[in-house]
Amino acid sequence: MPLFLIPRDDIQVIDDSSSSDEPEIPTMEQQMNNLSVQDEPVASPVSEPRKQKKKKVLLMGKSGSGKSSMRSIIFSNYVAKDTRRLGATIDVDLSHVKFLGNLTLNLWDCGGQDAFMENYLSQQRQHVFSNVGVLIYVFDIESRDFDRDLLTYRSIITALSQFSPGASVYILIHKMDLVVPNQREDIYNDRVALIQSKSDSFNATPFATSIWDQSLYKAWAEIIHDLVPNLDQIEKDLGNLGKIIMAEEILLFERSSFLVVSSWASDIGKLNPTTDRFERLSNIIKNFKQTTSRYTGTPKSAEQFNLLELKLQTFSLFIQKFTTNTYLAVVLPPGETTFNCAQLNCALARSQFEDLDSPPKRSADRGATASGEASAV
Amino acid sequence: MENRAIAQKKDAATAPAPAPGPAAKGKPRLLLMGQRRSGKSSISSVVFHKMPPNETLFLESTARVQKDSMHSFMDFQVWDFPGQLDFLDPTFDLDAIFGEIGALIWVIDAQDEYLEAVNRLNSTILNLQPNYPNVNVEVFIHKVDGLSDDYKLDIQRDIMQRIQDELSDNGIENAPINFHLTSIYNHSIFEAFSKVIQKLIPHLPTLEAMLNNLCRANGFEKAYLFDVLSKIYIATDSSPVDMPSYEICSDYIDVIVDISEIYGWARPQSYIEYLEGPPWNHKLEDQVACKDAESCIVLSDGRRPIMLREVNKYLALVMVGKEGSYSQMAMITENVGTIVGGLLKAFEITKARK
Ligand SMILES: Nc1nc2c(ncn2[C@@H]2O[C@H](COP(=O)(O)OP(=O)(O)OP(=O)(O)O)[C@@H](O)[C@H]2O)c(=O)[nH]1
Ligand SMILES: Nc1nc2c(ncn2[C@@H]2O[C@H](COP(=O)(O)OP(=O)(O)OP(=O)(O)O)[C@@H](O)[C@H]2O)c(=O)[nH]1
Ligand SMILES: [Mg+2]
Ligand SMILES: [Mg+2]
């Protein structure tokens, strides 16, 4: 059962419905999942330790800064150019994104026009700013009035420290593609220094992002990485598997956003000079999914491929459907035998990971035995 | 293949401008001409230098002829002309420009007024006809992204009519002129170049016959022989080309080249020695099943495999398999290997004759 899904009402909000491929008619399976989401899990002794983890994520920033664009690319299979047809967000768009390891993100995409911002800070103050797990604040690099942006940010931070002092704060300096390449670093550093000085007691983590390259995936993968429960265990298990199959590197992708949620590299794998490889891979695969979806005529949110194999003289690699919610990428030294052994071992390891990744059990009677059945639900 | 991607990038970046005139003999030339801002430099950057389309917004107007030498399965040149240049001016040595020509590509901005562009094209053709009657004129009706299908066809009909009228008024019939609807924002520009370049390839029928055999023997729905760097296909089997299969095959090349770049770095010698030592005791090249890159992706829809096989430094075969044929992969891989041998021979013959 896929953990990741976008409720139908959410798709309608962000789509201008003139496009032919979306909103997608949910498959039977998706509809079933919708039902199961509304079903609040009944706590059982077994499922208790893995209780569903909900995180409220605020996505804020000036109108037009690109909040809905990035959300649609990461979570709704848009490509960059699709975002041109997004309208301004009215008030708050709420979406519930089920993610790896029982994590549900309650994503609040907060329309950034002045009237809305004032409203969040006054009438809706407590409603918006309490119980926040993460604030992602987007700054438009092209903004003509950065001082004003800073003032607004400042007010948001004040409200956040009042109601959710324990929240994590991420600042995205966005639309970096619009800056001439040789000036990017300087401008970015200047802005970040100023913003951080206005962040109160929060330790704001900065990213330079653009929807036109992989930088967006880097930011979101790191944000998500900080949120997923059980990751320590998953990482340890990946390492054990990696050593057995002689892998140079293993990556675990969330199956729908294709963000890298966990990874392991051998001592050799760590020497790879391409340091932005995770986000590049996310970007490559996500883009190719667009092509396969056009080719097969299946919706972009549907599963697009089961297996990718690549064998070269210098390395081999496969990416395969792994657990219900993940794909596994394995980088190996070249050689047919190594390759075949690794594939076999990964298939065997699947059930162990399925357990870590699976959603909380819905009823007490199945809770005790159902861990291996997740894929059959 | 990872080395290839890097080597080709270098080629493209550092290739010295070829000396004009006879030194460049034997290399067909593709001339890009048309009005200012019609998109000539964008086309050349996107197709031959892998520039992402949205970055062409930063391109500056071309001040003098940009000559690019492409070293690929065959060497050819791309000349990008400044829009304002009137090369029919008698001070230009027409023979130096049109002598070795492979094709004249005339770019027309379909989102702009195009009458002036069509008039200039007409006078160019009329000027060339007496001395160079066999020059292939390829008209790219360009920037058709954002135009409705009906409107595109209307424009194409109108432009064709205007050219035909002008030529027949001057007593010219059956001049070799072809029309393509193109945009750098989708695959149409690559498709158009594929058709232009195929006309320059010797032994095209031989290549096509081999690809037909390959498809028949293995039940492939489609097979393309690609130039990896530009993603132009230089031959395909004789079943009709459909955009979706071209698109997925060409995008798959991107996927493989990109992944190869990420993981194709040179491993330390000590690691390689370890991999070749006990218990394997074989050179790495003997541990792999195939000396060239091979790859395959199995689509969830119908478990249809798409396969890629490196042919040489420049070329790759990409094939769309039948639904459910992944289980016969081992045999298919063998068969593909045989065809690759044949293709390589065909290219050797081509070289020897030159
Ligand atoms: N050049 C560039 N444009 C971007 C980028 N991200 C978003 N945009 C464009 O910015 C415009 C506005 O984006 P939205 O995502 O609707 O902005 P928003 O922050 O949701 O705005 P509100 O909903 O009004 O708060 C769209 O046309 C996007 O295509 C980026 O990284 N680079
Ligand atoms: N919408 C759209 N714009 C395009 C396309 N191709 C090029 N452009 C844009 O057209 C503008 C001019 O492109 P150039 O490639 O510089 O034009 P040029 O023909 O080389 O111009 P000169 O060098 O002055 O002769 C750029 O802003 C490109 O982004 C296309 O297929 N669609
Ligand atoms: Mg919005
Ligand atoms: Mg130019």
C-alpha cells in the first residue's frame, strides 16, 4: 500500500484543470488508500511504538516566491515549466502527505499576499503557529524590496517563537537561476547572513534553490531526512546489506517524490567526487518519469518502472522497486557475478525493510502478524 | 560510456574553429540562417551543446559566423550565422560558404512577423539555384511551442505557398525544400535535425536493413541508432517513427549518460587490484559480460523493456521491446551484440571509401 498520496481535493486546488493529464482519476487502489487515511489507526499494543507521526510543516514567504511551485514539483509530479500555470494561493492550501516510516506531513502552503500574511499574524495567529514542526520560509532572490521581506520574516519568526519555540526553521533563497552564475555565491551569502541575524533563537538552515535544477531536491531531501522516524535503524540495515553485496553505495528513494531518504556508502563510494549526486539522481529519475508517463499513458503518480539496470566497465548499478514506499539504488563494482548476487540479496532483504517502512497496523487483530503483509493490503 | 560523455563534452568545448576553405574539405556543413533572434544560436546550443532550453534566454546576438566542428560518427560542421549578415553581398565568397554544404537550414520565428524572413529566404534560394541547385533547403518554422496545432498548420501552409509561388514565378520547379515545425522546448528540434542529417549519411539503406532485421528477429517495436551527444537518430527501422517512442528512447540516453557521469569516476588503482585479485582472479574486463555499456529499464506498464546498447564512442542503439519480453533478455542481448558488429562494419566501409 503506497504511503504517499495526495488527497483528491488537494490536487484540484493546485490544478487549473485545463490540462488533460491532471487531475488524475484516482485508481481503485488510491481510493482505498484515501479511505484508510481517514480511518484513524486503532492503537494496539503492537503498533503503539510505531504510532503515526504527524508533522505540521509551514511553507511561507512572499506571494510569487515559488512556494506552490516547489510543493507541486516535489509532491505532485509537476515539472518546472508546469508551474507557470499555477495561480496565487488563496489563504492556506492544506495537504497531507504520507511518507516513509509512518510519517505524515501536514503541509500548510500559505498564500503570501499581504492580506493573508496579516491575517495569519493576527486573527489566525494561534491556529497557524501552534504545533509547528517545521517552518520553511521562501525568499525570492529577485525581490525588489528585500528589507520589507526581512520585516515580514521577522514578524513570522516572532509568532513562531511564541507558539512553537521548538520548531526547526529552513530558509530557501529561491529562483537562483535568475542570478548570473558568477554572482550567485556572493548574493546568497549576503542574504543568508542578514536573514540569520533576524532569526531570533532559531537556528535557520539555509539553502540556495531553483526549480530549474536539482538544488530543490537537495533542500527537500535534507528537510525530510530530519523528519523521518526510524532512520537510524534503516541506515544501519542499509550498511549491513551494502557490506554483504560489496556495494559502493546504496540509496533509498521515497517512491513518489524520489527524494533520497537514506543512504550508505563504502569507503570507496565515499571518494566519489560528485557530491551533489543524490539530488542529481532524484532530478534525473523524476524527469524521466514524466517521459514514461507520457509514453505509457499512465498517470504520473502511478508507478512507472520496476527495474533499471546499467552495466559499464567502471561500475554497474541497478534501481529496483523495493518496499511499498521505496526504490533501492545499488552501485557496484563491475562484473556479472557481483551484479547477480547483489540483486538476489536485495530481494531477500526486502521483507526486513518492509517492516521498518510499513504503515501502522489498522486493527489490533492484524497488528501482531501483518508486518509481512503490507504489500498485500 | 562515461568516458565518452566527458570526452565529447571536451571536444565540444575546446574544438578549435576550423580553418575556412579547403582545409575543412570532406566535412558536410549545416548552415543556420534566418532573421535576427529567430533562434539559430539557441538551436545550435541546445542540440549540439546540451544547453538547457531556458538558458538560451541569456544568449547574445551573434556578431560573426560561429563555426562548430562536430566530431561524431561522421565529422560535420555547424555554421551559425548572424541574423543581420547579408552574405549575398558580392564581397562574400559564395563558394567558401556553399561549396561543401550539406544543408541550408533557414530558421523562421513563427511567433513573429515572418514576411520579411520568407522574402529573404526566397531571394537566397533564387541566388543559389544557378550554381548550387542541389543544396537541400530545410525550413525550420521555429518557436511553435505555445501555438495551437491549427495555427501551426496554417502558418506552414502559408509559408509553403509563398515560397512555391515565388519560385515558380521564376521558373523553378521541384527545388529540394523541406519544412519542419520546431521548438527547442521539446523533441521536435531533435527530430528535425535527425531528418536533415540522415540525408547526409552514406549507406543509410544498409543501416536501415540491419535495424529491420533486428526488430523482426527479436520482436522489437522500434529500434533507433542514435548519435549519443546530440541525440539525433541517424537511422531507424522502417516502421513509422512515432514521437512517443523517439522521445522515450532519446530521454533514456540522457538518463544513462547522466548516471554514468555521476558514478563513472576513476576508482583508485589499489581498489581495482583488489577487485581483480582473489577470489576472483580475473581482470575486470573479463568479469563483465559485455565490453560496451548495456542498460535496460522495465516499465511497470506491461513490463515493457527499453534497452540501450553502446555501439562505439559516438553511437548507441536504443530499442523498445515487446510487452513482457524481459524474460528473454539473455537471448536478446546476444542478438543485439551481433547486430552491433554489423553496424560497426558498415561504418568502417564508409570510412574507407572517403
Ligand atoms: N525562474 C524561476 N521561477 C520560479 C521558480 N520557482 C517558481 N517560479 C515561478 O514563480 C511563479 C510564482 O510561483 P508560485 O509557486 O505560484 O508562488 P507562491 O509562492 O505559491 O505564491 P502565492 O501562492 O501567491 O503565495 C511561477 O510562475 C513559477 O513558475 C524558480 O526557481 N525560478
Ligand atoms: N519560445 C521559444 N523561444 C525560443 C526558441 N528558440 C529560441 N528562442 C528564443 O529566441 C531568442 C533569440 O534566440 P537566438 O538563438 O539568440 O537567436 P539568433 O537567431 O541566434 O539571433 P542572432 O544571433 O541575432 O541572429 C532567445 O531569447 C531564445 O530563448 C523556441 O523554440 N521557442
Ligand atoms: Mg502559492
Ligand atoms: Mg545567434
